[in-house]
Amino acid sequence: MAERVDLLVPAEVAPRLSMSDGAVGVAALRGGVLYVRDVPAAVAEEWIAQNPGVRSVRRRPAVRLFRPRVYTYASVVCLIAAVQVVIVLAVDGAENLLWLWLTAPVVLAAAGITLACKSIPFEHVRFPS
């Protein structure tokens, strides 16, 4: 079985490539990039040599909707809100339900941690320019 490679192809280069060379799947990504999966290694080397901007990748890029700074700010807001909810529930003097104590801070903290992870620029993550 021949070795297969995944490629990222800029949209302006895509019309020059003959996609009948054995590529199995093509998907458009945000930012004018095509993700071409399972291209034979020989064909991929030829495409990379002939076309600037074509590069091989190990996995499909995860495209984020916002810039990393937006995810960072949202993460900080969620984590501060989680702490504030605990403080308000502790000092408001009213009898609060147990589910409120358990869910509100945990959901806000989980959202903050998720957003913080989304702000990390991993190799396979593409942010808008």
C-alpha cells in the first residue's frame, strides 16, 4: 500500500492542481485553504515542489471562529464569574438549593477552562488572520 499524505492547499493554488491524481477527500476551510486528504506521497511531493504555499500536515486543522485573545478574555471572565457565584451564594444569607451550589460554579469553571484550552495555538489549530 502506498504512503498517503494530507495537504493544506491555498485556494489560489487549487485551480492549478489536478485533483484526479488520487486525492480521496477535499474540504474547504476558513481563510481560503483547502484540506486535501490521502494524497499519494509521490503526488504530494510534486504538488509541494511546483506550488508555493502547499504544505503537508499530520491532521485536519481545527479552525477557530475568533482570535486567541478573545478566548483568553472570555476564559478570564468565566473563571472570575465562577468565583463570584461562590462568594454571592455564601454571603447572601438566603437558603440556596444544593443544585445551584454544585452546577453554577462548576459550569462556569468548566467553560473557563475550555475557553483557555481553545486559546492555545496548537500546530493543528488555525486562527483567523
